[in-house]
Amino acid sequence: MRSSVGVVGLSALSAVSTLLVAGCGAVGGAEGGDGSAATAAAAVTRAVQTTEQVTSLRYRMTGRMPQEGRIEAQGAMATEPEPVMSLRTTVFGGPGKGTAEVRLIGGAVYWGSEEATEDGKHWIKFGAPGKSRTPGGLRVDTGPMAEKVRQNPAREAAFLTGADDLSKAGTETVEGVPTTHYRGTATLDEIRDAAKGQDKATRQRREQSLAQYEKQGVDELTMDVWIDDADRTRQVRLRGSGKGGPLDLTITLLDFGKPVTVQAPPASDTVDMAAKIKEAKEAARG
């Protein structure tokens, strides 16, 4: 099973997975009378706070990433009655070309690819997110993988609060829904500085997201956020330039509050890593 597909696809999304979550609840039409950057920033901040209350949603992402080129992704997440998430990513070029999927369900992480393992199976079950070993002794940390797929995909709309030129760009319709459009440009250092007054967990999440852009050689982001009248982010667009080419991603959020069902892959097509390790240990004992 080729691991580069999942790694590239997920790293491409990690820069945006947190990016959308905070904006999921931004403020449609609530900019206020003066249209200033401060008023717009206050609207985005209120949206971030609203987003944290979202218990389920679906989203899609299309665009280009430096080095990877064109990508597409479909994701779904729910926090109630129990956390379930899925993220399917297709990379259309480069070393990570192909399709991979991560699912988080029942406390276990499943990673799948269109290429089969040496056992002829397309999925690997890792158990609870964390560090584990393969039968060959290779350490696999599924924590970051699980974190990427479990994040509400609008959090980084909060990046906009670091833009000095943040403003209302107009009103537009997204997926048939009237929205207010906000736009701004900020360097990664400005985005980082804007989080200094936030709690430690928020700062850490932002730093993790910024690190993904830095790896791509992106040092400035132009950001657009579209917010509906229910204070929910409907769409986010990120643009920049990296050492491997342009960054231009659009994430559209859908189906707020609707049930999300994520099924475990068929056991017949899944390698259970815990069982494999147990077999290896028993074989070693003779």
C-alpha cells in the first residue's frame, strides 16, 4: 500500500482542516455600520466562537497545493452522539498521486488506499489514536492523522483577524444561500501574532496549521470567507504562492446539523494492526 497518497493528501488538508473550523460560524451581514477592519474582525471572531458549537457538517475542498498540484477532498464529521469522522482525498499529480481515505470511528483510526497491502487488503486499522508499532517494529503515530480528520474544517477563518486590510467585500450567494463576503491578506507572522492573546490550545492549533504552510514555502495568505445569516461559514478560499507552485484552495461547508454516518471498512478488506503485532509476538516466542 503506497503511503504517500495518504500523507500528501492529509498534509494538503491539514493546512485547511483547522482553517475552516473556526470560521464555520462566522457572522453573515453583521459587520456593522462603519465597515472597518476592526468591525469585520469582530464579526469573524464571533463566527469562530459560534463554530465551536457545530456538532456535525460535511465539506468539500477543491484547488491546488504547492508541489502536489490539483487536489479534491470530501469530508464529514460529527461529535454527537459519538465522534465519527471521514476524509477522502484525491491528489491528481506528483509523488502522492492517487486517492486515500481516513476514518475515525469507534475509537479506532482506519487508513485506506486504492493500492492494496501485501496481504491484498486496502485498509489498515490502527486502534485508538496514538503511537503504535507495526509487526516489523516501525513506529506509527496516528495521532496527527486523527487530529486532521477530526477537526471542524473552518477554524482557520480566524486567520483573517490578523489581516490589517480585512473588510467586507460584498454579498454573494453560495450553494443557493445568501452570504456576506469578507476578505483580507496577512503574512504568517501577522497571523501568528494575532493569536498571542488566545488560550494555549488555540495558539497550538494555529501554530500547527501555520507550520504546514511554511513547509510549502507560503509566507502570506489572501483569505476569503463567506458567512450566511445564521452566522455560519459557508465557504473559505485561501490563496498564496509557495516554493512548489500556487496555493488556491476553496472549501465549501454543507449540511450543518444533519446526521453523519461513518462505517468501518469491511473486516475482510482490513489489516488489523493490533492482531498483526500479536501474531508477530507469538511467532517470535516460537
